[in-house]
Amino acid sequence: MCSSSFKGSEDLKMEIEGVHNKKKYECNYCSSSFTCFASLKRHIEGVHEKIKKYQCGYCSSTFTLSGNLKMHIEGVHEKIRNHQCSYCSSSFTLSGNLKKHIETVHEKIKKYQCRYCSSSFTQSGSLKSHIEGVHKEIKRFTCIYCSNSFTQSGNLKTHIEGVHEKIKKYACSYCSSTFTLSGNLKKHIEGVHEKIKKYQCSYCSNFFTQSGSLKTHIETVHKKIKKFTCTHCSKSFTFSRSLKTHIERVHERIKKYHCSDCSCTFTRSGDLKSHIDIIHATIKKFQCGSCFCTFTCLESLQIHHAAHHK
């Protein structure tokens, strides 16, 4: 005789066909099969459709399975510790907590392995404390765009926003300039708007608004570092603009100074000026001391004086 009860005749009919005629009921969502139609129904509602029809009488929690509701009430509300440790007198409301207790306290199973060294721990919290205390300088946060890594997730976020995504969220309150890093905004305000010269030269009394300007000053003025080398010869220069001028004049012979009165060109501005003074302007700056005659060059004055004022 079967003790099962059913809501309708259709459920009863399917139950008789499944249990008593040994017919299996297969789930349309997965490969599970049941001899009892009611079991199949509970399986679909609880696993696939996630219907939480079991309401806790103590709180608003709902569950898909009656067994889960029972465990919830016993463990949370009634605090029934019916899971007894076989090694000691400890008892637990959940079987999972009992298992964790036995593994960590009695069997000393160290299943939490440190990925930076050979240390292992019985609890995840102990592993976390180990990493934060011993390996705190390890750069665990790696950028997905490049090979840079960081010790803190916040630094990684700042790197991605500033370098890769170019998000300029730091706006200057004095002008329309924006910056990806707060430090760059601070440097901008101090150097451009407030003109704060906090970088002092250790060789002289000069101050600078930016560290880069101080570095350039020391290298060029005091240390005389010539880091700009000509690729055509072995000559080196302290400034990039000096190297550029050297290449244009000496190696490429670029005559970019054009005379406005004729077709002559020159590599130096000084050569152009001398050309204009002598050829076009006819500036007579050499005056005879014995008369009112003037000459463009000293040699002409000497010839004049020898011929007329002996």
C-alpha cells in the first residue's frame, strides 16, 4: 500500500505509472531521471525554475527546498547544533562548519597554498594575513593593457585611467587645462599660476617651479653635460637646438637666411647682416680725420689719407 497523497487525479495517475509500473520520469532541462513524478516536479521547481515556495516563519527568507528551510531554521533561529565533532566536544549547526573544523583543527589540512612561496595554511584568513604581511611589496595587480603591475588596486586603476584611457578628470580652477593625475594638476597650479619656485639649485641661488627645469639647469650650467651628439661627426652639445643649428649649417649647408635685395643666401644671420651692410646699405662708418670723406672699409680710408693728406 502507498502512503503518498496528491492534489489531483492527474498527479495520482502519473505517480502510479512511475512508481508502481517502474517507469522513469526524465528532466527536460538536464539528464536527471526520477521514478516518482513528485520528485521530478520538486527537482524542476528547486533546481531549474528556482521557485522559492518554502517561507521561513521567523524571517523573510525563502527557499526552493524544504530541507534548506529546515537547515536555515535550525542553524539561524533555533541554533540547533546537531553536528557533533568526533574528536572533541564541539558541535555545529551546519555540516560544512563541522567539516571545516575537523580539517583545520584536528587533521591540520593546509589546503590554502601561497602562490608566492611554499607556505600553506589551514584557513583562508591566515593565508590573506600572510600575503599582506610578508608579500605586501609584491605587485599583484597587473595591467590588462601593458606589462606594468602594482601593489594596490587603486594604483592600477589610476594607471589605466591616466595612461590607457586618457581620462582627464582633474580640472584646473584657474584655466581650462585638465589632467589625468592629481599630482600633475598640483604641479601645473604651482608652476604656472602660483609661480611657486620650491626647487632650489644646490650649486647656486637659483630657484625653479618644476623639478625638470632644475635638472636641466644643473646639467647644462653646472655639470656641462653634452648629451646631444651629432650623427655626422663626434661633436656634442648641451641643447638640442644647438645640435640642430650645427647640422643645418655644417653638414646640410642649409642657407635659410635670404637677402631681400638680391639672390644671395647665408647659413648664419650674422653673415646676412654683414652682406647687407657692405653691399646694399653702403654704410660708410670710416670717416677721414682731415676732411669730410667717409668710407665703407678701413683699407679705403687708408688709401685716401695717403693720397691726399700726406
